[in-house]
Amino acid sequence: MLYESRKLAQGTSFETTMHIFDGDAPGTVFMIVAGIHGREVGSIRAAQKLVRQLKNGDWTIERGTLIVVPIANRPAFKKRIRGKPDLNRTFPRGPSGRTTHEMSRALYKIMRKYKPAWYLDLHEANGLSSASTDVLGQTLITDSGSPAVPAVRRVIKHMNGRVVRRSHRFHIRMHKLKGSSRTAAADRLKAKAVTVETCWSLDMNIRINYQTEVVRSFLREAGLI
Ligand SMILES: [Zn+2]
């Protein structure tokens, strides 16, 4: 496996690191972004852990390319806030829309360059989806009609076979979110794009473990591990 890192939005307050892991065999390009919202710390910690483990050789990418950006909105992460403006409304809308923020521009440029077949956007949210359909905690979100839906259902089945408490079970949600990185990746780049939402009220280690297992499960689906 080859590893390299690069700076995105270099020289700005948003400057952040992108990590690229290349498997020994050719395969799918898979991109993971966390920290588009700065206070969803469990998802950021999970992305950082993933990078650390791959760099340490705890496990490896066998085929294809994995791109990870663990902290997309560094100024918001420093303040532990969602971010103003909300970065997840600044990605291209519709067939001819443009990015409206320097950081979404930097991320979208990478997405266009590498054309990931898979795009995971790691987040955290309020509530438990087992208790209410109005909350997004413990959900995997795709755009309606996404080719990712069968894989999302398999990942949820895998996760729900592992979760300790029934209340922590994951559920699928399907909707378009204009201006989000997921919907831009799905509409413009035809990626299998999924937003991962753990519940931010759970213990940090539990959230990190759920995020990590969801990511690994999708990496298996895509044939990278
Ligand atoms: Zn979020």
C-alpha cells in the first residue's frame, strides 16, 4: 500500500490534510470526508483513527484508492460549532451550480479530480432513529433512487446484528439535500454517496466504534478491504 498526504485550501484558515492510500491492486476510488460540521466530534475522531490505523499498518487497503479528509471545516472544529455558513449547503446545486465557499471548492475540486465511485460523508446528529422518524441520529442517508441503496441496506443489517442495544439500531433515510456534498457527489459525479449519522448523545467511544464499523463495512462492499 502506498501513502501520501496533501494540504487542501493551503494558506487559508481552512487549510487541512487529505490522506491518500493506494492499494497494491487496482480498484475502486473511495472518498471519506468528516468534519464538514465542526461539532460532530465522534465522526472526526473516527476518520482520524482510520488514518492512524492505516498508517500504522494495523490494517490495509488491498485494492483501489482510499481518500480521507478527517477535518473538512477546521475553524468550526476548533470552536466545536456546526460552522457558519453551513459548509454542507455550499456545494454545487443542480446540473450547473457552483460551490459558494472556498472549502467546498477545495473539496469539490478533489472530488472532480479523483471521481470517487463511493463517497461517504461522516456526521453526527440528534436523537435515535429507533425512537423517532423525525431525528437523524443512527441513520445512513442516501438520495432517493441512489444506486447505493442495496449496499446501505446490507450495511445496516450488518450493523444491527452487532449493536449492543436495540435503541442504537441504524435506519435508512432517503432524500436529496441541495447544496450538500452527498447530493453533489450523487448528482454531479454519479457516486454512490452516503451520509453516516451517529447519535451525538452516546458515549464518545461507542460513536467512534459505530462510525468505524460502518466505514469498514462500506469499504468491504466496495472491495477495498
Ligand atoms: Zn452534520
